[in-house]
Amino acid sequence: MPKLTEKLVAALAPEACEYVVWDTEVTGLGVRVRPTGSKSFILVYRRGGKKRKHTMGPLRADYGVKEARDRAGDLLHGLRSGVDPQDAKAEERGAISVSELADAYLEDGPALKPEKKASSWDTDRGIFKNHVKPLIGRLLARELTKNDVAMMQLDISKGKTARSEKTGHRRRSNVKGGKRIASMAVVVLAACYQWGIETGRVTHNPARGVKGFKTTRRERYLSEREVACFSEAIAEIEREQPRMEVMADAVRLLMLTGCRKSEILTLEWAWVDWTKSCLRLPDSKTGAKVVPLADAAVTILKRRWAANRAEPDMRGHNSGERPEPKRRSPFVLPAMKGEGCYVGLGHHWEMVRVRANQVSRKRALEAGDHPDDVPPLTNVRLHDLRHSFASFAIADGASLFMVGKVLGHKQSRTTEIYAHLSDDPIRHVANRTAQRLVEAMRG
């Protein structure tokens, strides 16, 4: 058993399971390393014949091995005087702030919610950091009221926490407010307090019962003409800038599969089932799923597979300093620079929709229409391509159940947002029938 040192603690690497390295100088003192990489000092002792564990705090720049030993010594001295660290800690918990409760929730909460995805925890972390903590973080968790939470929601909706700050070279962080993020903040805070109740940190949930803002779901469905405009726009950009081939194929695959952006951008060749013409995604927003591929999507994938074929290693023993042969990227859409997958679509999409809008206005002029009479395409989001895939499927007669299966929805109510679209084919039949009746009446 090693003696804890600053160097040893810094070198401890996370493993699949949580583990503890014990100190040889202070009995019961150890450093706990979680799979997430976080490290904290703990003290194990016996009280009334039972083993108890006391968490003394996370490793910080101002709280290392020396400080932990001093703290452990004080706790053990108090224990001999009849002061149990766990009892004292229980009393201190009543005085924790909202920020401290949030930090504890983000640190230990995943243990009680193993099915919650890491990306969802990242979203919660951002909401606490950018909105909740700046407004109510300093208030005592036990004294927070329902009115405090309601005022927090109102302030976020008005943009009180919105800001733009520089985070690096040519990088900025734009924090936005609004009703949607305000309602999300209430939900996240409620979950945090519920966890606090379950773990004995707080006794009430002030966020429960606070009504969130009703937000209008934004729905944008592309018409066939608009799809053609986007197709022409990415083809033009691809001809002008050959390096944008990855971007163009990313947009095409989003259009033809109805997948989410992350599912296409992180797509690996190992997940493509050529025999069954489908994608077997090991993970997604709703877990593992199978995505059926249309022939047009398969054609794109085959072209990319052929274009990114690895170069054979033709070097001999006397080949000198020839560079390493090109290796095939594991990603269908590799990064334009360096390793990894393509991540620039969010930035390039602005260029695409501006070009598509220009194409749309040009076509309107050629057809003798006024350009201002056609809907603008500069407000089309990448996720609208997924909505449009669903609208085309329903217009072609597909049921909501089948559309949900193709999109990978786990719950039918998720697909119900497209329910109103299923009226279009029915309306088409009604109009066609009525037109025939009108003609008959004229005859």
C-alpha cells in the first residue's frame, strides 16, 4: 500500500469501475477515483462497531494530499471526542447552496440514473452553469422557494442570462435565453432537487408545480421545389470547392435517410450492413437502432467507399523515406483536416442555405414569379431535413407507425407531431373527387 503523494494522486487513471487508493500515513484516508476521472478524498472509520465512510471533498488545486491529511487528523481527533463526521456533515448539508447541490447532483447523480446519456448530463451541466447558478446559485438550497424558481424562469426567458464571450482563438460562446431554455431550466432544477430529497440533502422541491412556458413547436417542411434548390446549391458549392464533397454528401444522406445530424456525422463503415442495405447504429438518442437505406443512399455510400479506398503499401526495404500509405478512415464522413469525423456541418450549413435561397429566387424569376413571394430558405435548420423526410413519407401514403419505425422513434407520441400531415393525401382524394363532380355538374 503506497503512501499518498501529490505525484501519485495526479497519476491515478480512471478505470471501468470506481477504486480507492489508501494512505499509509493516516489510517482510513484514501483517494477515490471514479470512472469519470473525478478524484475525491474519503475517510473510513468505525463508529459503534459499524464501518462508516465520510467524503471529505474533491481534489482541487487548493485541496491536495497535505490538506486532506490535516482534515482527516482533525476529524479523527473529533471522533475520539464523540463527534461523528457523518453526523456533522448531515447538519452541514442543510446549509448547502443551490450551486453546491447542483455540483453534487452532476457528480453523483449518474449513479442513480445509469440510463441517462452523457450528452444529456452535458446539457444539464450547461443549463446550471449558464442560467441557474448566475441567478440563484448563491441562495441556500433549503430556503429556495417556488417564487424564486418562477422568477428565475422569467429572467431567463427575458434574456437576463444571455451573453457572448470569447473562449479561444476565433471562438466564442453564445449563451441564449428564451422561453424554451427557461422551461428546461425548471425541469433540470426539479430533477436536481428530487435527487437531493432521495439522498437526504434537502427536504422539499421548490421547482415542483412551477408551470413552464408553453412554446410553439417550430415545424418547417420542405417542398419538392425547395429540396431541388438545396440539391442544386450543394452541387454548385461542391464544384466550386471540391473539398466540400464531404459536406455535400452529409446533406444528401440527411435528406435520404431521415437520420439525426449526429447519427450521420459520426457514422462508421463498420455500422454499414451492405447485405441488408441498412445502418446498424450501436447508439443513438433512443439507443441502438437499425436505419433502412434507400437505393440512392446506398449509391452515395458505395461511391464514398470507393473514393476512400486505402492505398496498398508498395514500399520495399530500399524505399527510403516515402510517407506512410493512405489508410481508410473508419468514418464515412472523415474530417477535412486531421483525424476523426467531419464536424463542420453546423458552420457550413449557413453557406448552403444562403446559396439555396439564391437558387430559389433565381428560379422564381425564371418562372415569372416575384422572388419575394417564395418562402425564404435562410431559416431552414438541419433538423428540418428530418421533418421533411417524414412529410414526404406521409404524403406518399405511409402510416404514422411506419414513419416512426423508419425514424427510430421509441414512443408513438413522438411521431404524432406529423399527424396533421396525414390529412394531405386524404385532402388530395377529396379535391380530386370534388373536381370530377364539378365537371359532371357542368356537363
